Amino acid sequence: MNTSTSHTYDNFSTVSSQSTSHIYDNLSTIRGQSTSHTYDNLSRVRGQSTSHTYDNLSRVRGQSTSYIYDNLSRVRGQSTSHTFDNLTMVRGQSTSHTYDNLSRVRGHPGTFIQP
């Protein structure tokens, strides 16, 4: 957990003890899946079966909305129209740059931090 990467997306894989240059593909493998289509796999790792993973992301949490990004905040008990910003708040963070914060919430000082 003491990794240091110059790119937050790359760091996203290392926080899960993975080593890959394709973080989206790694998102499936960290769940024990093996597929080149991580977005589709995101639905299967939760026991779902759908070709629309973004829509499935709301259903696996028992939500029903056509705006999954907005729903991603509500499934965590948040209420905001900016889910990417909320993604930091659900982790107890407070930043307007969620992608940069994704490295910090895991304790990683990502050096690719945009102001």
C-alpha cells in the first residue's frame, strides 16, 4: 500500500496488488474474473447478467435510475448531482478532483494531481 505512481489510473491497479497497464481490464481481475471487457464484467462480478453494465451498476445495489452516475452517489447514501465528486465524499474525502483523489483515498500520493 506504499506504492507511488505518476498516474492515478495506474495506481488504481496497484492498490489491489495488481500489476497491469490496463486498469479497466484489471478492475475485472481483482474480482477474480477473466475477461477483456471489464465494463461487462463489472455486472457479472455482482451476479448480474446484462450487456449494459452502467445500467446494471444501479440494479446490483437495488437502485432503479436511468442515470447510473448519479445513482452511484445515492447507493452510498449520498445526495449529489455530481457523482464523481461524491465518490470522494463517500470515502471521507473533500476534493473537486475525484480521479486525483482516488489515489489519495487509498493512501497513495499520486504525483499526477491536477489543480
